[in-house]
Amino acid sequence: MRVLVLHSHPVEESYGAALYRQAVESLTKAGHEVDGCDLYAENFDPVLSRHDRLAYHDYPDNIALVKPYVDRLKQAEGLVIVTPVWNFGFPAILKGYFDRVWLPGVSFELVDGKVESRLRHIGKLGAVLTYGATPFRAFVAGNPPKKIVKRVLRAQINPLKPVTFLAHYDMNNCTPETRANFLERVKTAMEGF
């Protein structure tokens, strides 16, 4: 399976980067063809410009500025997101990726006023997230990133399939042991993806 792995952490030496490398390594070991997309390393421009917004619904003209990313998404059979959670949301670069790449004609189409997915070719969805917050604080805040993965993205890809969702909460108080244990969970989950 061709798996697109989206990563959004600006520091190459970070724990988030280690999780990304582990996900890519484990997916590759499992025999998948991995397309690693490190948004920061690729200098992805997350800003939805005035031009982008005016052309938003004009498929295929709307993909002109992000065509390489659209092509990669269209070729994916699996999707894994490896990202930190900041202020109970995705980093701006990842949010901008969704705004600029998941366009009408690419990820969905409006048919008679109803949204129809164009991502049914993606058979599996996974997420590896790190939170500064505890599970309780994330729960009280409504845990928007978890809902985006398990509800919004899942509905666009395949609402009937399970999602591999891995989260290391309370990074503010993590230890070498909690990080190592979570890295092992990611290794196991991605090898079985």
C-alpha cells in the first residue's frame, strides 16, 4: 500500500521528528511504499491567499499552486498524520495543508448541495499525536484534534473503517520511559498498519 505520512514539526531533533522517523521506518518495514511529507522540510506554504480563495471552487484551476501535493494525496492508499498538538489544534502549517490541498474536486465535490468524498481510494487512516495537556484537560477542551481525525477525516476517507489513533498526552511532564514506551507503541502500530 502507498502510505502518505504527513509530518508537521519544525525541529529536526524533536521527539515529534523521532516519531515521524519511526512511523516511516515501521511502515517501510511492513512492506508499504511510504511517501514521507515533512511539511517544514519541504517549505510548504500554508497561507491560503486571496487568489487561492477566489479560485477555491474552480476545479481544476484551484490546484495549480499545490499540484504536487494534490498528486501525492491522490496516489495515497493510506494516510498517517504525525504531529504535535498546540493550543488544542494542529500546527498552522498542517492546518494550511488541509486548507490548500484538500480542495473541491480533490478531497470532496459538491453534488446538488451535498458533499461527496473524493478520498475513498484511501483505505486506512492513522494519527500519531503529542499533547502538552493531560487526557483530562484535552477531554474538557473537547479534544478537537482527536475529533478531526476520528470524525472529520474518517468521514471523508471511509466512515466505516477503524482509525489508528495514538496519542502521548502530558508531554509537559513526560519522562524518557514514557517517550520510549510511546515510540514502541508507534513502531508496533505502524508495522501492523
